[in-house]
Amino acid sequence: MLSLLLIAAAAQGASPPAAMADSAEIRTAIAQMAAEMREGQGFHYRPLLRDGRTVAALEYWKAPGRPAVHPTEAEYAVVIEGAGTLVSGGTMVDARETRPGLVEGGRIEGGATRDLRPGDVILMPAGVPHWFGVTGGKLVLLGMKLPPSENGVDGR
């Protein structure tokens, strides 16, 4: 799975990474993330590999976050563990920029809903609203955002 993300980065013109995370390292990182999460914490993020501006990171979700849009970055993700739901597309309601490169909202209207399971691969074009729900206690993703220069003129 990690190889798919690294190949995608290379295909987009990124330099090959200086390091690789093997499956044992990924399992260890996920276990550490689970142990580090505090009571009531619904999300934990940990960079795994870096190549310039591109970062492959683990996302550990125990609870759903807010719907989000990355206006200029496409996003690849692979479901590593757990299960969940992806709502994508449609229109973001009550959208506001919460930090540069991230717009969050109250909900998505008219989006498509898909179930997520280990091994599923997601490609979210830049500018597309999305939301991850959590089924059964956790959803662990290996994700990578592609900066605009790596994913086309308009990020799509």
C-alpha cells in the first residue's frame, strides 16, 4: 500500500524518498498513536515519510471530524485499519477557512457516500468537500496531500 503512494509521488515528479517505512514500522506507529490518544481525542496525525513538500502520514480517527476542503491540494489515502464512511462531493455548508489550505464546514449537502474498509484507495481532487465517518471505533488512513505544482494547473 505504501508503495502505491510512493509510486504516485514519483509519477507526479517528486524525487524518490530517502527512506521507506516497512509494514512492521507502520504497525508500531499505529499502536503508538492509539496509546498516545487522550480521553475524548478523536484524531491523531503522524508524518511517516517526507519528500520535499510531500508528506505521507498516518491519520488515526476515533471520531469523525468536520467536513473539509483542501482548495489547492489533491489527496490520496489508503485505508490501513478499521472501517468508516466517506462522504465526498456536493456542497460544503457553513464553510470557513480554519488555516491556510484548509476550509472546514458544518456539513456536506448532496455528496456521495461510500463505505471504507482496509485496502480501499481514495483520490480526492483539490477543491472537493469530504468527510470521514468512523465505524467500529477506529479508521486509520495512510494519506498524502499533493501540492498544486504536483497535481496539475488547477489542482485537479
